[in-house]
Amino acid sequence: MERFVDREIELSRLRECYASDSPEMIVIFGRRRLGKTQLVQHSLTQRDDAVVYQATQTTPQVQLDEFVDAASGSFPGIEHIKQNWESLLGYLVEQGGIVVLDEFPYLIDADKSVPSVIQRLWDQRLQNTSGTLILVGSSISMMEEATLLGNSPLYGRFTEKIDLRQLGFAAAQEFFPESYTPEDRIFAWGVFGGVPYYLDGIDLDHDLGTVISESLLSQRGYLHNEPEYVLRTELTEPNRYFAILKAIAAGNTTSNEIAQMVGIDGKQISTYTQKLERLRLIEREVPLTEEKARSRRGRYRILD
């Protein structure tokens, strides 16, 4: 299991919700590998009123069966509740329980009605309870569409939103060997960033050059195929987005330069760059004297 480092602000926000006498609905989102599951698990240490269900890519009935199995340890009475999401979630939250639906996008993939079911449950049954419902997901695009955008059934209903970001430089120090020089630490931060999964894989017994060679450059390295994995889990045209990232990395930083390099109509390029911005993979910078939304002098850079 990954080491759990920092996240004190997020832990405090979650525990305040757990202590509330009012119903709470929380959404936690952010790209993969940032430790969302670990954050929730750590916040629930020593609690016996929580159900954590990590959804799998399977059929709706199997998901319901798995959920009941996960909940029956703390709430054995759930085995006698009608097996549909509205009845099961309502039963648990009305008893003041904390219910975590991890990998929430997998539930939506299997049953598109789940957000609407939760909306009805929240509006009609949970307003006089003290329970907590937490939705966790790694697909930023799907989590936004299902929970945060104005046309989502759940829009405006969350009492807490946690957009989990990378760890800061100070927190990342806890993953580095004591033998690293200040220069090593800065270089390692530049390579691995603040992603806990990446940092936790640093071999403490090897020098930084060997770590980079074995984790990134070697075909057997645990991060060798990570860029492709991240894009394929979020995007329907990963090859085109790869091409855009390569173009920016090669010094093509304006929209026209990127479009020409990749072979995309200049009028369409913003569709792709905006998506990459939402995923926090690139950033658009404009002169300080201009408004970002109106400026035509923006340049893109790789952010992650």
C-alpha cells in the first residue's frame, strides 16, 4: 500500500462532514494515482459506521451484489433490503452511516440512471438524516459530467467538493532517500512531480539516475507506459492527444503551430487543447497585460 503523506486539509474537511448533524454528500475527484482511495480510507480509521465499495467494471446486478457484501459486515440488516440503489443507499444513510462509492464512473457505465436515483434519494429521503454519501472517481471528464456540470442531476447538491491535486514539494520530500542532495531532490521533483504512486516507487537503495532509468526508461519500468495509460483512460482519441502533447514538447506552443504540426484544422484545435487543460496536462499562458479568455497571444506548455 502507498504511504499516506500530508493531505491534512482534506482530512479535516472530511471529518467535519462526518461530525455534522446534517446530511452530507461529498464528491472527490482528480486524476488517477493521486491517492483518493487512500485519503478516504485514512479518514475512516477507527470508524465502524462506514461502507466503502470500490466498483468494478461489471454488470449492474453484480455491482449490487458486491455492494451488499461490502456493507453487510457493518450493517447486516442490509441483506434484507430490496436490491436496488435507492433502497440500499437510503437504508444506510438513514441510519447515519457513511457510504463511499469509489470508482463511481464504473457504476454510471453499467447503469446510466444512477445519478438520477441519487438525486431523488437526496431530495426526497435524506434531508432529515445525518448520514454521509461520498462519490469518488478518477475519470475527471466523467466525474464532471455526472456530478458538477449544470445539466447533471446532481448539480448543486454536493455539500463538499474535493478536487485532489498533486502533493507539494515539501510533502514529496518524505519519499526521497536521505542520501539525495538538494539538487537531486529538485531534479526528482521535476521528474516524478507530486503524484504519490510515482513517488512511492522510488527505490531508496539506488541513486537517482538508476531510479529514473529503471522506472521510466526501461520497458519493464512501472512508469514506462504511464502516459499512454493516463490518456487512454480519459480520452476517446488518445493518439491525436499524444500528437498534440508531442507538438507542444517540441516547441510548437501556439494554437496555429500545434494545428499545423498535428494536421488538425485550426478551428478545431481548441476542442483538444481545452480537454487537455481540463485534465491538467497542459496550461495556456497569456501576457500579464491581457485577459486570458480574450487574448490571442496565448502559448501552451506541458503542465504534468
